[in-house]
Amino acid sequence: MDIRAKKGYIDSVATIAIMAADATISLKEGLNMSLSLPRHNVRETRDQYSQVHAIAALGHEVITINLADKNSEVSHLNKAILDVWVKYMPVTIDEEFDAELKVWTVSIAEIDIYGEGETKAMAIEDLLASTIDYLEVYYDRLDLYARYDPAEKKAVVAKLARCEGDKEKLRLILGV
């Protein structure tokens, strides 16, 4: 890296740091920033989204509230922090062999999805395909599911959706 490129990089990093500091000051002054989680209505968040984003990027969670529906709080948080939470969030995989039917069943307890097969490997493959199908239906009808599913189930669905329809990514997420 030549000296000009290095100086440009340093200037860029410094500019970002200054912008983040300015956003912190602006939010502290304009949005009542404190040690508690800041909560703002949709309009405030929209009007000052650059500052909200900068604070969230630094690692401080910011909550947006729809005043018409107090149960619809939305969190703005650095994705790296969310990635850590999601990584360590457990998903329960149950395996059962029915000797009478000679079939394996492998299931995800939190979302009542299962796969079956003559071998455990076949049951896992069926589970992976069933889960991807379920996620597609879930997100096609999100308005319906979001209304009735508990937060715990939504959290597991969100974790599994990170596979983006890729069976191998899903396999890694589930550890099967």
C-alpha cells in the first residue's frame, strides 16, 4: 500500500470515527440517549436514521416503536452481535427409531418439523428438505405466522432462515 492510499484509508477511518462520535452526540442530545435502551417512534427513527444506524453499528441497541401498536418494537443492533446470539441459541434435534415400522424420525422440537427415512441419514435429508419448504411457506405467509407464533418459535425460524435455502448451510446450523 503506497503512502497516499494509506493516508486515504486513515482519513476514511478517522472520518467514520468522527461521524460515529457526532451521531452519538446528536442522539444523546436529540433522542434522550442514556444507559437504558433508547426507544423512539417510527418518525423519529426515520428522521434520524443515520444516527440510529451509527449508534447500533457501535454496538448499542436502539428500539423503534410503532405508537399504534406498542407490541411491535423493532430492534436496531449491530449484526455481529446478533450473529453471536444466534450462533449460541440452541435448536433441539430429536432422533427416534421406530422398530415396528423400521423408520427413523429426526425432528426440530421448537418448530414441530420432522423428517423420516429408512436410515438416519435419509431422515436427516428429509428433515432438511422439509425445513426449507417450511421456511418458504412461513415467509410467504409471514403476516399470518407472525401474528400467532410465540417469540421463541420466531427466533428459531429466524436462525434457520439464515441458511437462505441452502441445504448445506442448514445442515451446519442444525449440526446434523
